[in-house]
Amino acid sequence: MFRNVKIKIIVSIMSILLLVFAGTLVSIYFVSYRDVLSENLNMMAEYADNYEKLLSDDHSEPPGPESPGNVPKNHDAIFGLTRFYSVDFGKDGTVIKIENENSSGLSDEELTALASDVSGNGDLSGSVNHMLYLISDTNRGQLIVFMNNTIADDSFTTLFRYTLLFGGGTMILLFFFSYFLAGRIVHPIKVAFEKQKQFVSDASHELKTPLSVINANAEMLTRDIGENKWLSNIQSENGRMAGLVNQLLQLAKSENGNVPFIVFDLSRAVTGDTLPFESLAFEQSVELKMAISEGIKIWGNEEQIGQVLSILIDNALNHTTEKGTVQVMLKRSRNNAVLQISNTGEPIPPEKREVIFERFYRLDEARSRTYNRYGLGLSIAKAIVTEHRGKISVDCANGWTTFSVTLPIRSQ
């Protein structure tokens, strides 16, 4: 039980850390890339403005890095170190001027073809083949400005790779920290739970002696003074108390996990433990059916599994309507053995299907008191199943109430 709690704490901590890490990484990457892209587009727009200004001043050359007009007085010096490529189209689609000098890695024809492609896609800016582009309308037609973005793309790829690398290493370290932290969180709960179990066990043992003395004295008084309703009440309540103490001892034993496990034939055990209930079912006018698959073996304690079966069959018989049916089924499902005890009768309300496995919970208070039931049977069954690394659940459908026990099939 505590192992599962510890795993859940670790998973919760790691999930939160992973979400924070992923959110931070995506935010930093997105914001940084957006800022760099915005700056590059601004410089391309600056280039397009300067290009138009220089041409209007009858300059024969567009603004390249060597051109004084390329660096405004109030602009960052990086503008002057950036290489731009452009294709100037006329209104009729003819090429007026190409600024390339082959430093883009593309020939003039390839750069012109690329400019024609981006001009027709409807976007005023974007990225293609690691090249940023900006489309600017001019008095003559359109100016398509390009800037090589390979270095920025590679830089962000490298940043992303190293962030994942160092982030992964950090997550591994945080996993061990989470493991340690989960252990510290679970430890006081485990100690308190162990003390509670020890108290239940010790109190049950201590109560057995005075209950035995009370019962013996009541029997002696009955012999001396004969039948007496007050003595009958004492003996009746003493018997109920003794039954409760015995079930508390069984619960403590089930939760302690100090029972030997062996490989045993579950099919044979279920068949043998079901047969004694046939006479009881006959007396209650209930039909008891069995559907047991042969050859299913598990690693566990045969006596405890038999106790689970007895609790569930007894529970089914007591909640089955007259002329009803109780069915015991054992089958194999992949690597699990599935034991199902079903009975006809009133369904368990949905809101009570989770709490029926809690200690001292009784679905029918009046019937429980009449039949000396204390609300511990299903708690004992759940404790045993949990100790066997299995699961127990209840479902109600089509007039049937079914308790399902799933146990792993393994050799040891």
C-alpha cells in the first residue's frame, strides 16, 4: 500500500516539474525566436526603406553593406554587418534589379525564382529554405528582400538540443530528490499506520481473556440459577464481542503480511472452498453455481485466499433474494486469475460501492446486527487481496451484483 502511495507522490512531483520545465523551455524558445525574427524583419524593412530612398535620390546602387546609406545614424551597428539580398520587380513582373553577388548561395536565376514563388503565396513575410523574406510595395512594383537565417536557425537548434540535454540530466537528479522526498513524506504515515495495526492486534489479544472469563462466569451462573434473560443477554452480547475480536485479529493478521506464500492450485482451492456452501445455499433456497477453469496456479497463501472466497460467498448468500442465484466463476485473463462471485438481488447504490470495503461499514444495519456482522469482512478481503498484489472491486448490472478479485499469475 505504501509503495503505491510513494509511487503516486513521485509521479505527481515529477509531472509538475516536467510541466514547469517544458513550459519554461517553450516560453523561452518562443519568446527568443519571436524577438530575433522581429528584429530581423525590422532590419529587412529598414533595408527596403533605404533602398527606395536611395533610388529616389538617383543613386544607381541599392544599399548594400558597403553603401553609406545602408547604416542610419540611429541604427544598431549590426545592421551594417548584415547581408541582404533583393529582387526588384516592375509592375509588369520584369526584373529591374537583383542584389545578390552570389553570397546567398543561390544564383541570380534561383534567387529570382524564389522571389517569384514567395510573391505569389500571399504572405508579406515569412521563411523559406532558411531564408527570411519581406515583400515591400514600391512605386515601380515590388521589392522582395531576403536575409539568410541559417545561423539563427542553427543557434536555436543547438540551444534546444543543449537545453534538453541539461534539462534531462536535471530531471534525473530531481527524480532521486523526489524519491527521497516521497520517502520522508510517507514515513510518518507508515509509522502511524503500523502503530494503529499494532494497537488493534494488541487490544484484540487483551480482550480475548476477559471475554473468556465473562463467558465462563455466565455459564456457571446459568447452571446455578437456571435460565435467566439477563444472563442470556450477557452471553449473547459476549458472543458478539468475541466474534468482533476474532475478526479484528484476522484483519491485523491479514495486514501484517507475515504469512508464507507458495505456489498452489487456485482452481482446486476455489472448488474445495465453495463446496461446503452448497448445503447452506440449499437451506436458504438459493441456487449455487460454479464455473471454474482448471489448472490456474498462483503465488500466495491458500488459506487466506480461501478466507476471501468464504467472505464473498457468505456475503452473496446473505444478500440474495429467495429463489435467487449465486455464481462462483474463476477464469484466466492474460496474466491474471479473475475470481468473480455474483448474486441476484438488490443492487448496491453507486455512492456506496467504494465505501463498502472500509472498516465497520455495514450496508444494512438491521440485518448486520441480526446476523452478527461487524462490517469487517470486506475489509479483511481487501487487505488479503492487496497483500497478494491484486485488486478487488464490485459492479452491479442487469440484476446481478458481482465482486471481482484479480490476482497476478506468477510462479514466485
